[in-house]
Amino acid sequence: MLTNPLTKNIGPENIAADIERYRESGGYRGWSKALEMAPGDIVKMVQDGGLRGRGGAGFNTGLKWSFVPRGADSPSIKYLVCNADEMEPGTFKDRLLMERDPHLLIEGMAIAAYAIGAHTAYIFIRGEYHLAAERLEQAIDEARQEGLLGNSIRGTEFSLEIFVHRSAGNYICGEETALLNALEGKRAVPRAKPPFPQVSGLWGKPTVVNNVETLCNIPNLIEHGIDWYRSLGRGEDAGSKLFGVSGRVKNPGTWELPMGTPIREIIEQHAGGMCDGYQLKGFLPGGGSTDFLGPDHLDLPMDYDVIGKAGSRMGTGTIIVLDDHTCPVGLVLNLTRFFARESCGWCTPCRDGLPWAVQILERLENGEGVPEDLDLLREQARRMGPGNTFCALAPGAAEPIQSALKLFEQDFIDHVMHGCCPFEKVAEASAAV
Amino acid sequence: MTSMIEPEVVELMERSNKHPSTAEAQLTEAEIEEIEREFSRYEDKASVGLEALRIVQKHRGWISDETLRAVSNFLQIPVAQLESVATYFQLIFRQPVGKEVILLCKSASCWIMGCSRLQQKLQNKLQIAPGQTTADGIFTLLETPCLGDCDKAPVMMVGEEMHRNLTDESIDKIIENKKAHHADQSPD
Amino acid sequence: MPNITIDGEQYEIEDGQNLLNACLSLGINLPYFCWHPAMGSVGACRQCAVIEYKDFEDQRGKLVMGCMTPIKDGGIYSVSADSAREFRGGVIEDLMTNHPHDCPVCEEGGECHLQDMTEMSGHTLRRYRGTKRTHRNQYLGPFINHEMNRCIACYRCTRFYREYAGGSDLAALGRNNQVYFGREQDGMLESGFSGNLVEVCPTGVFTDKTFSEHFVRKWDLQTAPSICEHCAVGCNTAPGAREPGDGEDAILRRVTNLFNHDINGYFLCDRGRFGYDYVNSEARIKNVLATRTLELIETTAGENEKIHGDMAPRDALQQFADTITAARRGRRRLIGIGSPRSSLENNFALRQLVGAEHYYAGLNARDLQLLHLVDRIQRDPRLYSPTTPQIENADAVLVLGEEIEQTAPRIALAVRQAARNRQKQHAQQLKIPLWQDASVRQLDGSPSPILLVGVDTAGLCDIASEHLPCTAEQTAMFAAAIACRLSGDDSGSPDLPEGLLELADNAAQILAGAERPLIISGCGNRDKATLHGAAAIATALGERTESPCALYLACPEVNSLGIAQLFEPGTGDLEQLAQSLESGEDTGMPVSVVILENDLYRRADAETVEQILAADEVILLDSLLNQTARRADLIFPAAATAESQGSYINSNGTAQRFYAVYEGTGFIQESWRWLSDAAGLCGAKAPSLTALASWRHSTDLSAAIACEFSQMASLADLGPDEDYRIDGLKVARQTHRYSGRTAIHAKAHVAEQPPHADPDAPMAFSMEGIQNAGETPLVANIWSPGWNSNQSIHKFQQEVGGPRRHADGTARLLREPQAMPSWRAPTGSAPRSPAELELVPLYCLYGSDELSARAKAIASVIDEPYAVLSEHDASERAIAAGDSVEIELPEAHFLVRARISTDQPRGTLGVPYGLPGLEELAAYLPGRATLSRLARISSTESGGTAQ
Ligand SMILES: Cc1cc2nc3c(=O)[nH]c(=O)nc-3n(C[C@H](O)[C@H](O)[C@H](O)COP(=O)(O)O)c2cc1C
Ligand code: SF4
Ligand code: FES
């Protein structure tokens, strides 16, 4: 039974699967099957399959699609947008899919567009992903030539064009409504909700935004069915997922594993455990905007709700490992700098709070901190909590800060007490290795 | 500018602040063709603004005031609106850059893996700070958010090419190669 | 109506609001920045946070933004909860990290929303220890200062400038905490509404540059409610004045908006805001001037022009009185010429002095007839003159032959809002509340139909669904065609070219299909047929739906419609006067002409003006020296609007009273007072003169007008009269914080001088009295404890954004309803010789209005004389843009620079009305003239002259 639907075409060498190879392994069968189904049934199937969005929030994909108005009196123009802005620190899964198996995404998008009734779809890809963009464009051409895209696909009435839109930077473009603004050639500031994009999105038309990996799940789900898909997961959540590990582990990388794979298994088995001489001090389970977890969380399975209950988020499922030689204050400073720089500048706690947090962290890291700074940081993290800011960027930024202050409080205190960063020497020494 | 300042000074400030650049720039045929191709992909012309800037930048390296105005004229988008977008996106360069833009990843995984030290090395080698261009006009060094290759940290991008698992040696090699490449290209 | 609980108190409130709005309407203080009563919510600043509870059990609640939270029936909220308070304080602390704390040198200090909100948040201790980022400021032209470091990034400026007012040259640049609100490069802000940034910006980023020139704190300004005198919309203003501090008399320092729900709401145009400075102009008349008979060795005066010297007012009045006496005794003809830019009271006093039969309107026949036609049309029961909110609410707009962006700018701003009604409708379908501004604006919604037809349609063409540049004649024919289609009577439909017919069909369909159609036109074309056409469409629409249709007719001047009320149609124009003077020549009786605040050269052709000014004695009452003043024998300094009390009637027939902000310098007083003084001095004792001499208060005149003219009966109850008191006190014009009232005069008087009494209004020129009479229309210094900025206005409104809680000092004219007879479009005009061009008036926000054109800042941006011709006509005459050309009329010629526009209808020459240098051309518009090119100035030559 197929257990690696996302990566089955990804060979060891750094080349993309072309359409022939893609087809050999059963490619575009899902698409053919979908074209024979009623769009509503596809939506239902995806919903029942339990596919949850892989962009970070984990929202049921089929349910999201079902909010798109359908029927005769619904707007005739609808859009599908693939979110390929992957810019969250420590996240490197969508790049892999796009560079190595572009047709999987194209097929997923075709099915999704058909299901929601969109005739135009965009792949919003970050500007630095030149290779992925080129390969996707090539794959789109190939699919068009074979009549899998374009007008009246396979003799049906359905037509679909997919365009690659290369963005010009900025993490906030990954936020789905900011992304829509960017696609419209505007400043990528998040939009007010309601209206939700499914009702009024790109150019005011109903729009679905999905992550690359989410869409890559679709073809096999459709082809092999709900039961198969559900059975892929080991825990509560359905399907398989790309998990990744970066940091000082022996074998950093990305692997397709069942949902619910325990974290320990990912880090120790797949990533080969910590590099010699390093201990695991903590980790960010799903990218830079998730809360730190500690060694006692290693046995948790990677399921959305489980990680949520533990006080973090599964996010993108790409783990950043913090080792005992790396300064947690420095890492939080690094992340906060990123978020401060990537703030869109719309709402106050994020725009002005983050740069302030950066300054405090800088002072702490430089040994100029005072004890009150810790409270101030906590206060700021609280101020950027969910619902307090306009979009989810700032709450995401607050997560590593607040959790580090809990988990690594002693390290923060040490910085203040010693008047310097106790890690510096270690870091230098290790760099010399 | 407050009323507390002498009027003469105010006037002087105002005058020195005024430097309307009126120089005209034209889009090339190739640029226009590429931009026009985008029209069919979007609902309206105004949406092509950012695409157009990206296209023109591809040809010219950066977006000068004159270029900005040329794009604004061509697309009939008010120049302030275009500037608003141009200054928003970090990959649109509103200042001249070198032939090779180095995007050095500074995000979490690369930081853990020592990108700061490599940055020092790179800066010493090129004798520039982030945001600057080497005297020979070949390299511009920019710090960039996560490049999405964290399992191969530290990484950087030079032009359109990714370089992974960077070490002191590999950085030397990459820079020397690029230098040699550009030396070949120049007439002498 | 939903019931809600806020901090344990129960309230019943209007449905459909957001929580911030509700709190403010209930008088609960909740700080905010990005929300604006006219612009709605976007949730950017996060300042208005409150706690929302699930139910009474819920102790923690959830933090929500007041401005983004629709109130729910049964909702439980807390403004004062510690967690909400802490959050709001934190937001202030965040906002202030980059703020320079430069309040002592900031023009906004003392009326700063940021100061108020900081106080309100209770946040006093800043813990930020880092450096602050700094920005370079931009030069934004002569009206607006820029100090970006004070910015708190609430995005109100760009939201107002771009989204509300349609400007395109101000934008948010950059991102994160580097965002910068400015232009792409230095230069004057192009929008005619840029001045509102001063009030929209909650801190001191955008401040009034003209005010900076003579800056004082808001609390040191003396204010009174006034009416903008620079067009006929009748916006309410709050001018502020104060002594310069060197012992001199007060000067007018600035104008800010004064909220009037039905007229200007929260916004003014730049002509209205920056035009005030004319009263401080060097051309201001402050003393009585009389012709000198001295022999001069050398003079710069032209032929016929007189040379003036100061005269003691008493002597001058005696001379005036002698003239009146002589006239009464039948030894002199005494003629009075009124003015549409002077108050009803002044005009009425002049009429009283000379007698109705010798009183003229100060307008040429065409202009006066147009006003009478407007008056007549507005009486038609099938239509009504809409208020500004009604205009904003229209779902289809047809603008016919009127450049409202230039002639009635505030109305154009309202039309911009109407353009969004389709989108708003869409929002309502999606159940998105309209105050969710960003949500509504991101919806797909093709703009509502806005059709522009006329000579210059450029002003609003960015929101127009259709714009058709065409001549006045075509405009009228086009209107007739639409009217015919609407009334179903095609018999009289004019011959229009194919394309136009189709457009007319389309327009008729759109208007007929609209629920709230609006027609806008006015006197701009100076063409009766245009007005008739607009009326025909509106009446046809009114008949179709059997409910009155909205028709806004823009009049040219602040009191145009007022002066029309004083004359029977067909009487009182300057040509009639000239004729009667000519025919009266043989009687040999000397003629004295009294001119009230009017420059005749702008009004009538050279011959007519010459005929009138050739009178034996010309007495002028006016505020600024102008061309007519050069011909006057006796000149009395007249008070400007800000220095006097009186009433104006605006374009939609609303009478409004303005109050003196301060007393004019020197011998300045209201024109009617000069007339009354002269009447008092004269020997003749006719009842009309005795009455005139006995009037002591401006309200005496208003009452007399109300008595004599039934349609103006409401003038009597426009506002409280001078005897009105609150708790036995008058209303103070100065604030309770007014400083230095003794010291400021110490140079002249060591002892404190008693304040001057105001005979006209129940207001004091001092800080004594009621400080905060917001319940009357008497205050302009809108202030409430904790609310020092203009945002405090909500404390005086029925609900946020609603009308003022008490009378706002306005009254509609009470005119007899009278249906218009039906009308047919004219069919073609007399053929024009090929050499001739049709002169058509164009209007300029800066320049067309006589008074504001003399304000320093505005004068600096007025264009050099120019004229616009079509590409075709230009090439036919080998004229290039920028060429010097001469407009030749039989009696006069004018030198202008040629401009070429693709939108200028062929065969026409657009001439800016009243532009300095072309004032005397105004009387010939529309008309015909030939155009010739002077030698082209080569670039080197012009470079040479520029040196
Ligand atoms: C600041 C921010 C950045 C985001 N960046 C990304 C991104 O790069 N890629 C992505 O797929 N989703 C990103 N998201 C999540 C998207 O907003 C959105 O939830 C997602 O694209 C939906 O797709 P899914 O339902 O398939 O997960 C981001 C969200 C936020 C708040
Ligand atoms: S949290 Fe606010 S400022 Fe930050 S990115 Fe979102 S909307 Fe912009
Ligand atoms: S006023 Fe509510 S968020 Fe700004």
C-alpha cells in the first residue's frame, strides 16, 4: 500500500520528475477521476478525508472549500491560489515538493480548482524560489500540451489556467489575505475579515488559498479514497506529512511520515539524533512562530491538537532544534528581529512592539539587560497575543518569546546576572570545530 | 519644521528638500512586451504594477526614480502608488545594486549553524557591510530572511543560485568564481 | 434596539453600530486613533481595546477592538477592566517609542488627539530606552507642513487623502516600523482637500503652514462660528484670531472645520481653509480713504484712476450724509449697488438707504437671471435641494455642465462618496456593516453610475462611469434628450449625433432605474439652458416616481441666492443701471453711486462699468483694494466675514448666520454700520432712513428682512439674539485658558482694558462667560474635558457623526412652491465665423474666487493667465502649448499662455473665470473671440527674462 504519496516521485538526485515519470507512477489519475465526479462530491471527500491545511493553521481543507458560494447565482469568477510563499524560519518543505515533483502540485491544484469552480489559479511563489518557479512553469506547459490544463479539459466543459506569480519578498505575503493584496499588485497588508476570501477574495471574487503541501495531498486522496487516506495517519490526524529537522542534528532533512509520528522518532531516528557533544535543550516544533517545547515533550505525536495542548503549535511541521551550546536568548533575538523586520506596519503592537522587543533582547544578549526587562518582554508578548493584533504574525512572533521566557528563564536571568552572554565562548569554540 | 525656526532657514530647508527629478526614462521594447504579456493574467492593469517592477528590475538591476516614473506612465498607475508598492517589497531595489546580489540567510537555522561568523568572513573578504556594494560594483551583500533550505544551513543565494552547507572555503570559492566570471565579461 | 451592558451599566442603543461608536455616543471615553467618524473602522491602531464577556459567568472575557466589534443584543463589555486598560496603556507606550515628545514646539500641542488619548489611557511612564528612528520631512507646498517623526502610523492620512478624497500623490511608503507617509518626492500636495490632513492626523505630522506663520496655541485663539465665504456651499467654519502681541489689533490666524451635519460634516476644501488670509492682506482697507485733489508731480495711477488719502471717518460720513440729504431733497440721484459676496444684512441696509427702486444687485443681467432661474427651479415641488448626506447617498449621479470640483468642492467630495454606493450595497448583501471600512472597500463593486457632462469634466473623471466633454449647448441638448426619454415624450427630442443619443438613452435608463438619483448642475456654464435641462430631467424623474428628485444647483458666490431674493426677476442688473444712467443724463442731476463690497470690473463689460463709474460720486464700501476702488471717491473699510455678523443663503436655499470672530482693525466695521451711521448723520428724516439709523444690532436687520420678505421669514430665528443669556452670562469667545490678556496690550495700556462689547451676538470678546455652550450654535471652540482636539465634536452630537444636539443655526428658505413650465432645448445657435472661438468659462479652485485669491498661500499657487484650446483648434492656428496668445474681443484683449487639451471641445476656448489678470474677461464669458499667436518666445529668451 502506498505510504508516501507526497514523495513517491522524489528521487535521490536533484532533478524534477517530468510528466512521463509522473505518469508512470500513476500521476494525473486523480485528476481524471475527479473530472468524472461532481465538484460537490470532491469537496465532501476532502472534508471527510480529514485533510487539514499544511500552511500552519491546520484548518480542514474540504470545509474551507465548502464556504465558496456555489450554484447558479454565485459569482461566475472564482480563484484558487496556491500559497508557495514559504518564508517561515526553519521551514523547507514546499520548496522540495515544487522543485522535485511539480506535477503533483499542478494536479492537486487542478482538482481543487475544479472542486470550487475556479477557472484561473495562481501559484504565489516567493521571489527567491527561482528553480521551483521555472520547474512549475515547465510542468504547466507540459500539462497544457497534454490537455490536462487549458480549455475544455479532456472534453469536459471545464477550463483552467494556472499562472505562476513570483513575489518580491516579505514573509507577511504568506498570510493569505496579505497574499491576495500582493497578487493584486498592492501592499501586502492583511485584509479585514469578514469577508473571508472564500466569499470575497482576489479582486473581490470568491477565492481559496491553500498551501503547497495541502494541495499535493489532494491527487492521491481522490485516487485512493478516504479510508486509505485516513489510515495513513498514526494518531488523530489523517494523512502523511512532510516533517523536517534543522539545527545541530546529525542528519538534518525532510521526510514524509505519517501524521502523529512521535517527535522523538523524527529527531532521533530520521534526523539521526544530536551531533556529538550537543544536547537537545529545546525545539520549535513547527517553524519560527511556534512555542518552544522541551525534552520532556519529545514523546508527543505530531498531531495538530496534541501539540496544541502541549502549549505550542504543529505549524509547518518543520522542527528547529536548539542545542545546549546555542544561546536561547540569541535565538529568540534572531527570530524576533526577523518578525520585526517582516511586520507589515499596519497594527501598533506588532509594528512598534516587535522592534522594542528586539532592542530589549539585544541589550540582554549584550549583557546590558536589567531584571525588569524580563517582565517587559513578557508584557509585550502578552500584548501581541492572539486577537490583540490585526493578523497572526505578531501572535506568532510572541510564541517563541513567551515560551523561551518560561522554558529558558534561567538563561535570561544569567544574562542579566553575568552582564554578558554566557554562551558566547561555547559558540565560538564550537564554530572552530 | 516648526515655527520656532527662522523663516530663512525654513525656506532654505524647503528648497534643499526640493529636488524633483525630471529626467525621462523609456521602457524598452522587450520590457514592454514582457509586461504586456502579464496583462492577460490579471484582472486589471493596476495589478500588474509589482510584476512590471520585477520585470524591469530584471533588465536594469534596480528601479531608479526615472524607471519608476516610466513604469507609472506606462501602466497609468499614480507614481506614489507604485512607489508605495516598490518600497514595500524587499526584493524591489530602489537603490543601485551590484551585478551579483548576495542574499545571506540570517534566519534561525542558519544562525544556529553559524551564519554570523560566515557573514563576518564575507564582509571582510568583500570589504562591505550589509546593504553595500563592492567598489568594483560586482557584489551587493544583503541579509535575508529564511531561504527555505534549513537542513543545509548555512546557506546563501548569489544571483539566482543557491549555495548550501557553507564553509569558509566554499565562500572563498564562490566569490572567486564570480569575480573571475565578471573579469572575463569585462572588455579588458 | 439592542440592550448592552458596559461596566455593569445597562444601555439601550441604536442597532448596527460598533462598540467604540456606541461608547462614544453614550459619553463613555474610549481612546482611539485609526477610527474616524466619517471614515469608519480599520482596526489598525489597536487603541480602542475593551473586554467582551461571553455571559455574566465569564470573569476573564476576551480582548476585542471596540471599533471592530459589532454590538450584540445582550452583549456584556468592560471598558474599565484592568486587562483592557493595561493593553491600551501598552499600545500608547508602543506608539510612543518613536515619537519625539516634542510637544512644546509642535503646532498640534494643546489640541492634539495623541496628547488627549495618552492622558486618557492613563499611561504615564515610558520604559523604552532605545534610540528613535528619524525621518526626513518633505516639502508639501505652501499649505501643509510635514513632520514625519511625530507619526504614529494610524493610516488616517492616506485613508482620507486617497480613499475618501481621491488624491493620488500621498501614500504609505516602506513597511514595518519604517512606514512613511508622504509623496514619491517633494512637491505640493495635489488634492484640493489636503488641508483636512491637518485635522484628520491625530498628531502633528500634517499641520497648517499658513497658521504656522502666525502660530498661537488653540487655547489662545478667539473663535466664533462662521460661514466660509469662498463659494456657495456654505461650509461652517471655526476661524480663530488673536492679537500679534506687539500691541497691535487682532489678526485672523486660521480656519478650521466646524461640523455641520447637513453641509460640510467633518471636511472643508483647501480654498475654504486657506483662503481666510485675505483679511490680513496688504491690500486690506483699514481706514477711510478719499480722493485727494493735491497736485502730484508723478503718479502711477492710470487714466481715470484716483489717488486716495486717509480721511477722518467723521468727515467722510458727513460727506456721505450730505449726499444722502441731497438725494432726499431731489438734488441728486443716489444709486446703490449690492453684492452677492456681502451679507443679506448689508445688502438690505443699502436697499433701505437708496430705496428699492434705486438698488441694484451688482450683477450683470445674465448672472442675475441665472440666479432667479435657480430660485425658480428650486421652488418646483417635484424636486428638492439635497443636503450633503443625501448627496453621499445617491445611487446614480448626473453632473451637468458644472465643474463642482472647482466651484462647489465640498459637494464634489460628497459625490465621491456616492460613487461607492454599489459597493456598499454589496456589503449589505454580505451583511458586512458599512463602518467596516476596509472590508467594504475590498469588495468587488463596480462604481455607482456617475455621469459627467460638460466643458471640463476632469475633476471627477477618475470616479466617473461616463464622462462626456462637450459645450454648453450640447450639454443642454443632451439634457433635453434625457428628459424627453424620461417623460416618455419624444416629440421634442433634439437632434443629437448617434453616439450621444445612445449615451442619452443609457443615462435615462440609469437614472430611471436608480432609487435615489441625483442631478447636479449650476451657474457655471452661465447658461440658462443648462439649468433648464437639469431641471427638466429632475422634474421628469420626480414625476415618474411621484416623489421629489434631488437636484443640486451650484451658485457662484456665498450669498448669490440671498441677493436673488431681494430682487424681482427681471430687475436690478447692472446693464439696466447703465441704461438708466445713460437715459438720465439729460436731467443733469448729479449721480452718486454707492457700491457695496463689489468689484464691478468682474461683473460687467467695460462699457457698462464705464457708464456706472462715470457717476459724479462713487462711494465704495469694501475690504480689499481692487480695480473699482481705484475709481472711487470715498472708500469705507468694510468688515470681512470673520469680523462681522450676518446671514448668507447657500446654494441649496439654507440661510445661515455667521458671527464675528474678532473686531476688525483700524476703522473697519460692517458695511451696514457705515450706512446706518451715514443715515443717522443726514438731515433728511424719511422713515426708511430713520429706521436704518436706528438699527443697532445685526439681528435688527435680520428681523427687518424676515418681516419684509416672506420667504426669508425664518431668518428671524436663525440663532439666539443678543439678549440671550445662559445663567445670566454671554458665551465667551476666548477659552478659559486664554493667556496674557493684560500683558498683550501692556505696550499701549498698563491697566487692563475692558473687553469690547459685542452689540450683535450674545457673545463676549473675552474669556468671561459660558465656556462650553455646545448646546447652542454659538460656539466654535469645540472642547470638552479631556478632549482638546477637534475630535471632541462627538460630545456635542446627538450620536457620533449625527447632527449637533441643539439647533445648528440654519434655516431653509420658505419659498412658494411653483412648478416649472416645460422646456424645450434650443436648436442650434448663431453660426460662428471660422476665425472665432466660443469662450467658455473654466473654474479654478485657486483663483476664480475673488477673495481667497488674495490670501498669500493661495496666491502663490495660482496659475498665470492661460486659456485652453482643443488640439484641432491649436493646430489650425499653429499654436503650441505654452505659446503666448492674445484673446481679442471688440472692446478688450487679453494676453494668456496657451494650453492644449484633448478634452476641450472643438471650437471652444476655455478661459479661467476670474483668474488674477483675467478678472475683466469674466464678464465676457461665454462669448466669442478670436485668438492670435504672438511671437513664440524662444527658450533662451524666456530663460533670459527669468533671470
Ligand atoms: C504571518 C503569516 C505567514 C504565513 N506564511 C505562510 C506561508 O508562507 N505559506 C503558507 O502556506 N501559509 C502561510 N500562512 C498561513 C496562511 O495564512 C494560510 O492559513 C494558509 O496558506 C492556508 O492554507 P492551508 O489551509 O492549506 O494551510 C501564514 C500565515 C501568517 C499569519
Ligand atoms: S500583526 Fe499587525 S502589523 Fe503585524 S503583520 Fe499583522 S497586521 Fe501587520
Ligand atoms: S480605533 Fe479601533 S483599532 Fe484603531
